[in-house]
Amino acid sequence: MEVMELREVTGAIAMGEGEGAKGGRRTLHHLYRPLFLLFASLLLCVQTSCAGPDPEAPRTHVYIPRGASLASVADTLEAHGVIEGAWQWRLYARLRGLAKSVRPGLYEFALNERWSVIVNALRTGRTDDFMFTVPEGLTVVEIAELAAERLRLARDSVRSAIRDSFLAAARDPALRAEFGIVVPPNVSEPLEGYLLPETYRVAYDMTPRDVVRLMLRQFTSVWDSSLRAKAEALGFTMHEAMTLASIVEAEARVRSEQRKIAGVYVNRLRRRMLLQADPTVIYSLGTRVRRVLYRHLRERNPYNTYMFRGLPPGPINNPGRDAILAALDPEPHGFYFFVARPDGRHMFSQTPGQHADSVRVARVLRDSAERAQAESLRVRALEAP
């Protein structure tokens, strides 16, 4: 049954005015009967919907594309079992003022959800957006793979397509130009270092390019005039500062040591010493390895800071806020060396001799930790049924 327009009703009444009172009453009876049935049906539907879904009712996702009409929204909701009676719901939604204020996105509703809940969600845009968390220290390629694994996007449903689209956007010079990011020509990944690790709200109708743009926008909001001034005071460009921050991110297992580690590298840069940062060697290999071997140190790659002085061509990961701030505010001290202990903390030294002693101690600690772990695994295996 279609809803009769008011102008059709009034026009029909006017046509019946010239007839007798009896004919007029007959005409009005025929006109008002459909309207009465219509609103009675609508009232019944509204009363039914007020009861709400069963607490254990299954839930479903409904995607509302941008620019969708109220009629298509109603049909979609009915097709997913969220409502019954698409045209009644459409009339109810129109009376609630939803006709021109439907917000696009991915929504989650219970089957036979209350109409008021649906209308309020569509009006306010309470979409079931995905919270995409990017940990500190991932590379651009790793973030692309994480996006392919975690994100639900309307236009790219295949994991490989999301990954490829993400990388294509991250390597697009137009996108770098849009955000004023200038990088040397010999970097491995142009946006390495500039995809700020955060938790992002990603809408269902976004594209991988939109996600990259969202992350760049967040980075530019963090890299403000105060950070720019700190970088200039240290003699760094933004790119150099982000490169140092990425090394600090990779080296520091404990956040409280980040400024101290940054101070070591600043000291070495000022003395024109080789940085000899193992994470830069790992990055040059193109794959993560558990230990850096001697043969890795001899590979002639511009990212290998055992072979080339100064900072590498660019960041080796995407550092978090703390590592960025640490690189721009390095702790002043006289240390030039450090070595990791098994617990993730470091021993810092001022001279090569002190550092050699620390390395020997670290090896003893590491061997002891490995033996203890092996013994624990052996005992656990014996105790297993």
C-alpha cells in the first residue's frame, strides 16, 4: 500500500464538494478509510517495535552508502532482518525528520531492533567504525600487512588488495606533497617514519588511501612548531629527526631509557663516529632477524651504520610520540656505547674498554638466561602428562 499524498486527498475532496451531502460523505468515507488503515498499521508497527529485540537476538552489520535514499535504507534494513515493513518504517523515519540526514557507514543492529534506536543511530552517525591500533616501531610494509589483516573496508574486501592499495598510497609522491613531506631519493620507503602509531577510528567506507592520509594528518598535527624548533636547535631537519627517533624506537625496550639512548647517538654524531646501530643493519636486510651476524655488518648498504657514517638515508620504522620527543630532547651525558641485557635494559659506557667489559657481562647474563629457559622447558616437558 502506498502512502497517499496530502494534495491528492484535498484534491479529491474538492472534486466531491459539488455532489450532494450524501455523495460527499461517501467520497470522504472512501478517502479516509485508506488513511485510517495506513496510520493504524503504522501505529501497530511502532507499538511492536517499542518492545525491542530479544536480549539474545542475533546482530547483523548493515552498510549504508553515501547518498543513499531513505527508501533504499529501508529496503536494506528489511533485507537484513533489522525491521519488518520497509514502507512503514520509511514513513516513521520521515516523520522523525530522517529523510535528509542519514549518515553513511557500517552499522550494527539487532534483528527486529527498535525503530527509534535505528533512526537515532542513522541520524547521529553511530557507526560500527573499526578501531585500528598501530603499534610503535612497525615499518610501512608491516603496517600495510596489519591493515590487510585487521581492517574491514567496503571497497577492498580482499586482504592482498588492501595491502597493495595501502602501499601504493604510501609510495605516491602526490600524497607526500599534500602534507609537505620531503625525503631523499635513496630512501627505501618514502613515508617510513611518518605514519604515526596511534589508535585510529576507521570508517567502513574509507579506502586504504584514506587510512594513510588519516595517519599523515595525525603526524602533521604532532609535528608542530615547537618540535620543529627543537629539531633546528639540534641541527636536524624533520627527516633527520625522524630517522634518529626511529633508531631510538628500535633500540629502547624500556621507555625510560629512550632519552639516554638518544643522547648516545647524538654524542656519536657530534664526534663523527659510526653509529653502529644494529636495527639499521636489520632494516637493510629487508627482513627481521633475531641476531645480527658479522657477515651482516659487512654488507654495503646505505642503511648499514657499521659501514657508513652519520644517519641512514631515512627512518627505519615508524616511531611513536615518546621516541620522537626523546630524539628531540636527548639526555646530556658522556656515554658513547651501550649493550643490551637479557631483561631489555642496557648497560652504558663512556670508553671502548668499559664497553668491552659490558659486552662480556652481557654475554654471561644472556648465556645464563638461555640455560635457565632451557631448563624450565625441560622440567615442564617432564611434568606434562
